[in-house]
Amino acid sequence: MINTLKFILLNSIKRSQRVRQVSGFTLIELLVAMIMAALVITPLLGFAINILQADRREQAKTTSQQEIQAALDYIARDLEQAVYIYDANGVERVNSSTATSSGIQDQIPPGVSITGCDSSTTTCKPVLVFWKRKFLSSSDTFNNGGTSITVGSLTNNNDTFVYSLVGYYLIEDNSSGTWSNTARIGRFEIRDGIRRAPQSDGSCPTGTSSRTEGTETVCYALLPSSGFMPFNMQLSGDLSTRMNQWTKHSDSFPNNMTVLIDYVDQSTTGITPTCAGSQQQVPATPVGGFYACVDSDRTIAEVFIRGNALARIRGGSSPPDYSSQESAFFPTGKIRVQGRGLLGVEN
């Protein structure tokens, strides 16, 4: 009997030990494990987040630097064909019959409203305005009074050039929600057309269009941009005087303000322009991170752009202003270009 009881007791103890071996962790063991895991994982997560944030900040700086350089390269290629660059007197004075006090402020946007650059825009300031020779390839296609036409069909498959008026603007407005709440650089251009001589009776040849320019009727195989008017080389005075008395055509401008670059710094803190010699600062009073130093007589312009990489990171309706402590997030770029376009007779 005693042996039987010993046998049963030993079997019970063994079964109890087996049950304890496969029953898992106790609640205390789980709590201890969770605390230890938290102590290890939390610093690792913080480290990973810091790496991601640092990478995002570096990427924002790199993107801004690349975009500024690309914008400057584009402007430089544009300016190389310039025949005349307006200084501050030219873009900040209204048109006047008095040559020495005349300018084109009221002849270009925003003095003449277009979409994206009008009186309702917070800031739309002309910075770099110039005339240039615009190359037209024989394969270029234009809408000519509702009809699609190629340049080659008008020039016997030859390339040609016309004059165009180009403007680069600093714009601060995001009413459409399309752009950031910093500043951006917009580009505006209107070009001349391809003229044809009138027939002996004064009428325009078949297949051409006519347009009244002042008191003259001009025949065009390719119509100029709406609002374009050629500069008058017959006026008295030097080139600067003649250009500053330019007036637009009575037609409305096309709404073709395009954006070259966004996330331009909207603040002026830390900007101290130094325009050397006879150069004029445009605009005369900086309104943001885009300005130029212009020597109209020598057709030279130095262009300065400062970006705002912090705005890419932080977003929001109030973009951060420049500060010396975070100057690395406000990359800058500058170029100096001399226009080499020549005044001549258009085809």
C-alpha cells in the first residue's frame, strides 16, 4: 500500500514539473522583459528619427542649392543674347515724354495686369528686364491668328531671329495654393513677329495679317505676341533714352507668367547689396532674396538669388525668415553676365 502511494506521489510531482516547464512566462517576467526592451529600443528609435530628420534637412539644402544654380544657368543663357538691360531708372519710372525721366514701369506687369502679377498680388516686382535677340528655328510652331504655322514655311526653311522683351520677377503670393508661402521667380516674355512688305497698293500680301501700330499698318507673316510693340530706333538720344521711352501695343498682354523657381527667400534680413561702379541695384529697395546689379551702358547684369530651404522642411503659412544661426539653410548663388546680342535688321 505504501509503495503504491509513493508511486502515485512521484508521478504527480513529475507531471507538475512538466506543466511548470511548458506553462510560459509569469506576469512579472513579462513586465521585466518589456521594461528592458523599452530601455533598449527607445534610444534606438530616437537615433533613427534623428538620422531621418538630418537627412531630410540635408536633402532640403541640396535641393535648394541645385534649383538656384539651375535658375542662374537659365537666366545666364537668356542674358547672353541681351541687347539692352533696364536699370532701376528704367523699371521704376513711369513712361514720360521727357526722355530723361521716362521709364517702362506702367508698360509692363504689374503696371499692366496679367494673371499672377497684378494689383492684387502681394508682391510682383520686376528685377531683371531686358531686350534680347530671340532665335526662331525653322521647326518652331506658333499659333498664328488661330492657325498653326511653322517658321520654316515662312522663311523657306531658314532659321531666323526676332526681338523679344523678357522680364524676371520676384513674386510673393499664394492665393491659388499652387506655390509655397515663400517667394518665387516668375518669367514673362513677349516677342516680335515676322514682317512682310506691303504690296504696291499698300495692302498686305495674301496669307499675311495686318496690325495697326501707331499710325502705320504693318503686315505680318507671323503675328507678334499680344501687346508687343517694337522699340523705336528712330527716337532721338542714346539707346538708354530710346528704350526707356518704349510703350506697349494697345492689345492686352498674354497671361504667360511662368515660374522659374519656388522657395526663394521672402525676407531681406542679411541682404546687403553692393553694386559696384556705375551699376544700379534693381529693385532699388530689396523686397526679398532676388535682386540684380545692372550696368545698362555696358549691358552687364549681376544676379543674386537666396533660397529658403527651411520653408521646405517646416511648411506652414508663415515661412521662416533668415537668421545668421541657420544661414546654411538659406543657400545663395550669383552670376555676372554681359549681353552679347547685336542690334540689327530682323528677317
